[in-house]
Amino acid sequence: VLRDAQAPSGVYFVSHDARGHHFSYARAGSAASRMQVADVQTHWAARIAQSRWLHVSGISMAISTSACDAVFAAMEWARQAGTRVSLDANLRLKLWPLARARACLQQAVSMCDLFLPSLEDVQPLCGQDDPQAIIDWSHQLGAASVVLKRGALGATVSEGGTQRHVPGHAVPCVDATGAGDCFAGNLLARLAQGDGLDQA
């Protein structure tokens, strides 16, 4: 973890209503938004090379141009080191315009081994509503494996030319904040322990 004495930490504000949760952000000028390619080279490259997985998020790409460049540098370093890369689109249009998000995230999908889109996030990126079309679009861009998150319906796993549905667990939803991050973190932890994608 790097500290930046000249900038504050970013802050999320989460509000709730009948339509679910909504985010607003205080991220402009945050410490994270000041990430640079040099930070990757100086502080994280060796750790990336020693890791089984590097996980990146569209939010890190959205918060500034320099942070976006740092994410791409980390992905490229991982690819050179043989470290697998996972990507969660995490599309947040309050952070960047759709045209830039499309361009950057399509490039990121082409560089990842595992793409973890949600229906909500990926529909504006590819212009598709059909889960099969979304999965096909993801593979066409270059993602070897795709786990399409479908909320209460579970997930669709696509790899090696085959697809399987993994049902969700029925739970009373209190707050979905961080659900995608928890999904990705646990999935990658299990993959790092040797589970197959369906089991993970």
C-alpha cells in the first residue's frame, strides 16, 4: 500500500431507496487517482510476478488517466510474468463517459484471462441484452474465460467452448453494496487454491 501525503482517500456514499442502492463519489484528486505507471514498476511489479492472479477493476481505470495507464501497465506486466489477469468491468458512468469506458474496457477485456461482467455493467458496453450475446462478445474481444454475474439467477460460466449455469443461493437481500467485489475475491481465492471455475 502506498501512501500519498498530498491527497485524501477516496470516499463512496451509498444511499438506498425502493429501487436499490445508489452511489456517489468523492474521488477527484484522491490518492488512488494519482496512481502512475511508475508506481507499478517501482512498487508492485515484483509482487505481480509472484502472484497467481492480478485482479483489476474498471473503477480503477475510471478515476483518472494516470490510474488507467497504471492498470494497463499492471496487466501487461502480469501477462509477461505468466500471472493470470481477471477483470471486473465495474462500469460507473458517474466516473467517466461511456465512449471512453467502452474503449478502455474493451482493450482491458482483450488482455484478461478471466472476465467477470455483470449484466447491469456490460449491457451499455456491448449494446446487448441477451446473456449469450454478451458472452460471445466477451470471447470475441479475447477473454478466455467469462463468468457472467446474473444476480439472484446465479452465474453463467463460459470457458473452453462450453457453458454452464451455476445457480445462485437464495438469500434475503439486505444490501448489495460490495456484492460483486465479494464474488470476485472469493472466486479468485478458490481458483488460487486449485478449484475449477464452476466449483470456485
